[in-house]
Amino acid sequence: MNRGRIYISDEVKIMTQEQGFTIGVDLGGTNLRIAAYTRDAGLLDTILLPTRLAAGCEAVVEDMCGAIIALKDRFDSQYELAGIGVGTPGPLELPAGRLHNPPNLPGWDGFDLRCALEKKLQQTVIVESDANLAALAECVLGRGRTMGVDSLCMLTLGTGVGNGIILGGKIFAGAAGMAGEAGHATIYPDGPLCPCGNHGCLEMYASATAVVRTASQRIAAGLAPALGGKTWSARTLAEAAFAGNPDAKQIYTDAGRALGIGLATLVNTLQLPLYVVGGGLVQAWELLKPAIFEELHHRSYVWRLVEPNSALARHNPRGTTHVLPAELGPDAGLLGACILPFTANGQSSSKS
């Protein structure tokens, strides 16, 4: 990355400062991604770093701040910094920005992330859950914009199952910032123990981790002869399922069934116009889709009333509910962190 300063005329600088740029951070258990962003140009530049969890919280914060400062130094001659947004795995207490026993960030329980960042950077930082930010990006820049809606519920299928809710273009965070944990809704009460302490959570069935674990367990039990004795990933399982492997197809059908049960509860509870499914596992959407909609039809009378092409939907299109795959892919969380300062300031963002 070229970190050299770019000098431009005062006239151009004044014009671009009116627009401003933001810096977004996507804090993951494996990688850190830090990007500069403007509403007109989208992502200007991105820095990718490993997340040094073994070195401790302060070391990771040091890496984040170093990248933020590098991007600020690079672009502050062209634009005025409009804000810094940070997405982190939860549970996250807001507005304090304090983490509470996050499963994907061991050793971070009780860590005041926002305070640590602001102390080092000497400026305001907005901290949000990564799932909320992915949902915000999908609403403002992705599927929500495509569908012309400003409210949605998003499930992200990755290491776990994240969940974000957007109402009227704003994140619904709940009383303490911890709303949107549908990944830990109980699907099967006698199911496996989840790291959260509950049994049978949605993420124990419908995450990329769950799909791989299910394959390993069925192979070990002799219940998936078509998978042989090899080691599988979510991607290779999907490839095998698309190629007709019956055991791989069944694993994705079972994941889709769990997802459909979870979505049915969300539709019955919220009846938002749009439910978006994202994350790495959504690349297998066509494998998941039949079981998802079978369960929706079976378990949600609200869905049967308001699904596309229903009698109610034909007479009241604004009352229709859609369930669709996400559009933005793996950049959703990072884009959400970048646009967070704009939306927090009551502004809008239009480019990805």
C-alpha cells in the first residue's frame, strides 16, 4: 500500500472535505480488516492484518490503531475524517463498547474496547457488533437497497450464526446493545451444547462450523458412507452436494431445516419486509433453500399470509415478506463499519 501523502489544491480539498471519509474496522478472531471509505468512491484502501489474540487485547488494539492512523495520514490531505466505526464479535454492551465473554475472542471478557481505542487515538470511536454492521450494510448498500426497503433482519452463517436487525435504516440494538442474538435461539432443546451454555442453538446446526462438525460425526458413526473417510470443509461439502453426493446433500438439507425453523420464529415475531441470509455458507443457498421454505410454510402462518405471490401480497405489496440471500458477500461487516459514522450522524451512504 502506498502510504505517501498526496498534495492537492486547497479548492479541491475544501470540496472533498465537505464529503468526508470514514475509517472502518472489522475485528475478527482470525483477521483484522481496516478500510478508508467515502460515500462517492466506496472503499479507498484496505489493510489486512492477523488478529494477534495470543498477544492479548492491548496488542490487538495497538495493531488496529496503527492501521487507523496510517489510513488517516494517507487520506487526510484529500478528505476530512468524518468518523471511525468498529465492528466486533459480541456479546457487546452499548454504548459503553464493553465486551462480555465473546466466544470468538477468548480473554476479552470485560474489555472496554471503545475506551481503549479512544485513549490511544484521542478521538471518538463508534463500536458496534459485527452482525449489526453487516445488516446495516446490506440494508443501505445491498439487498435492502435493491428491494427498496429500510428495515430487515439478517442472519450471517459463518463460524457461528450472527444476527442483526435494522428498523427504519437504524440498528436496533436493544436496551443494553445485545439485541439480535437469534443464532442462540433454541432449535432442538436436546441438541448439542453450545459455547453460550445453551443446548441446541441455531448456530449448532446452520453455521459453517456446524456443517463440518456434522460431517465428521456422521463419518465417524458410519452414517455417511458417500463421504468416505476424508476431511471436509463447508466449501468442499457444498461442491460434493451440488455434484449429487447424497450424504453431503442431506447435511445441507438438515442445516436448511434448522435455519427455516429459526426464520419462522423471526417472521412470526417481527414480520419485517426482508430477511437476508449472508456469510460464507450462503454460497450453498440453493442447497439450503428447499428446506428453509418448507419449514417456513409449515411453522409460520404469518409467512403463508405474506409470502411473495400470496393473495395478501398481491393486494398489499408493501406488506410482503421476502427471504433472500445477501448481496455484499464477505465485505458486509467492513462496509457496515465504514458507513456507521455516516448513519450515526443522520447522513446517508450510497456506494459499495
